[in-house]
Amino acid sequence: MSEAGELPPAGKPAAPNRKNTLLRAGGSLIAAGLLIYWLAQNWNEVAGSFAKVGWVGFLVALALTLTSRFCTVGRWHSLLRSADVPATPRRSIELTFAGLFSANFLPTTVGGDLVRFAGGVRLGYDTAVVAASLVADRLVGMAGMATALPLGLYQLMRTPLPGASPLPTPLPGSGRLPVLLLGGVVESGKPAPLRRAADWAWTQIGKLWSSLLHALRLWLTHPKGLLTAYLFTWGHMLCTFLSVSILFARMGENVPFWLVAGCWAMSYFPTLLPISINGLGVQELTLTFFFVNYGHAALPAALAMATLMRILPALASLPGAFFVPGLLTARQ
């Protein structure tokens, strides 16, 4: 799901930052721990939701997820080709799937991009163009989600904000998912941490914006490549939304397709913050929160969907395991 982050300068390796790595690991542990707690508290209902999906629903959703992965291949390939990079479809498939597979394990939000970058450099592609294409690839993905975001914001404005609760008391079936962490921070009467968090967030946004402007300078002269990439990202998004819709339908949840798109788009942007490893835990919590409170899905069904939408992309990325060793072989 998460498709954001900042690439290192072209031709320069990223300097290790232990503090950021620990932050992401800690964020993943906290979010994953809370997710596991909610799963355990509602396990019987969640297991029932898994059973309702069945193998047929699971395999259809997996096929759609795999199709969405090929759409991401087409998005990046169109950007490379429009910048005159001699990338073949086969090489783009290998690099993209290697990056998707590596992103499941590397302790950074851009680990998969670093693998694609290293593989492209090894294949002799222009270093600066490959780096810029990866930033542009993320920009196009964000633009696609921003297009669907108004659907979620419309529902958000029509629905009252959920109340905060200091204790994680999951509601069986449908109901409001408590805003645990936000309630604790607001009620603590200590605004200083909020100011520091806001300053940090604006700094990250500023860095990302600078990177995006740098990448755009190249592709603004190739509007056809940008348009093709944008169409591919919509293919990726439609496959994702259809997967979620099918999972909910198999569970007996009536969540309209437009609401699936809106809730997914609202869930997407919080995962851009580099506070976890590949969005682990954070993605599942935000999906559950938005689909319960604004998609009106039952809590067990939302938890089951969020878990499956972590498993399905991981399975769809498995072909990348065969490409990583060859792409990252040392080269003089």
C-alpha cells in the first residue's frame, strides 16, 4: 500500500540512520501489537470472516492483486521509456517485482525503491534518470490516490468524528473503533509533543516536495509518459478496490465501491509517514479505523480484510525472490 518516501541522491548510497530505523521498528511493533490485541479480542468473529471469504474469494482477490502489481510495472516502465531509458518489459518486471519482494523485509519505507535503483544502475541505465523515475513513480501513485480522496472526504464530512477512549475496548460486530492514541495525547494536556510532531511532519513534506519537483522537471517535457503512468496507476487502484469489495461481499458486508475507494484513499496517506517498516501495523490499523467508522463495516470483517490485504500483496510479490540475487550481483 505505502508508496512514498525519499530517494537518496543519484549515485550516492543512503547513509545509515540508526535512529530512524529504530523509530520505524518501534512504530511497527506498537501498531502490530495493538492490531494483534484487537485480533485476539475478536478472534472468533474474525475467524468466521476468514471462513466466509473461502478459497474462491481468496484466489480471486489474489489474481486481482497480482494484476495490480503488473500495473505498477507498467507505470514505472512507461516513465523509463519516456525518458529514453532502454528498459525492456522483462527487465522492468524483474526490477519491480524484486523491489516489491524486498520491501517486505527491508527496514525502510523505500527499501524496494533502493533495490530497483541498484538493479537499474547495475544494468547500465542512467543513474540520475533512474533515481528521478522512481520519485516520479511515487508521485504518480500519490496523484492517483489523491484523485480518489474526495470520495473519502465526502463521507468523512457526512459522518461525526468517533469519540476518543483511553482504553482499547473493541466493540463486537459493528460499532465505533476508539481513537486510542489520539485521545490519550489530546487529553494529556501536553501540546509540546504535538508541535514537535507537526514540525517534523512539515519537514518531511518539504523534503518530499523538493524531490518531486526535481523529478517533474524531466517528465513535464514528456506528458505522454506521465499520462500513461497515471492510467496504469488507476489500473492498480481499481484492482485493489475490487479486491477489497470482493472480500467484504464474501463476508456479507455491504460497503459500496465508491466508499471502498474513498476509505482506502484516506487510509493510504497516513502510511506515507516513515514511522514503520513498510507500513506494517500502521496500514492495518488505519484501514480498520476508516472502514469501521466511515465505511460502516463490522469490526471483525474490517480486521480480516486489513489482514488479508497485507497477506495478498506479499504473496503476489513472491516472484521477485527469483530476481533479487541476479539483479544485485556485484559489478565493477
